[in-house]
Amino acid sequence: MIDAQLPPALAEAMRRAGYDAAHVAEFGMANAIDGVIWNEAISRSAVLVTKDRDFSLLRVAKSQGPIVLWVRVGNIDNRALIRRFLSAMPQIAEAVARGEAVIEFVGS
């Protein structure tokens, strides 16, 4: 589940690459508050992909919740972001499979 600060095109590119992905805008949640997004990710058993540090801090503080994939890249072109993200997906998928609570994607 891709958070609002990231482009909807990321979800589209992930789906084309064979990953199950959706942007919060697809659920009518583009302007939803963090708690609503958090609960939606839990109800969908989704990995929450976000640039929002608050979600990673919340996940560390709780013993349960969605896996948070914290995207820590600066302001880069969406195409560059998507290329970097897709190239890292095998490692990201491995971290998800291991059940890591917070996964940091620096994108270098």
C-alpha cells in the first residue's frame, strides 16, 4: 500500500513488475490521516510504503502492525525513483519475507 507522498505511478510500475501494489488514492484515501492509513494497511495485511518517518517510529513502538517500508530518498524524478525501487524489490521482498518490522529503502 503506497502512501500519498509517493507517486501513484509507483504502484502501477510495481503491478507491471508482478507485485501486488495499490496507492492510497485508489482507496479514496489520498488525504486520509495517518491512523486511517495505518488501520487500512493492517486490515489488508499490506506493507505500508511511505516517506513518512512517523509510520516507522510508530511501528517500532508497537509490537504489532503492518510492515513499514520507509522510503528515504530525496526529491528525485519519479522515473528515477521507480527505477531504483524496482531494482531493489528482490531485496525488499526478502526483508518482507523475513518479517522485518521496518525496512529502510535509501535508494542509492
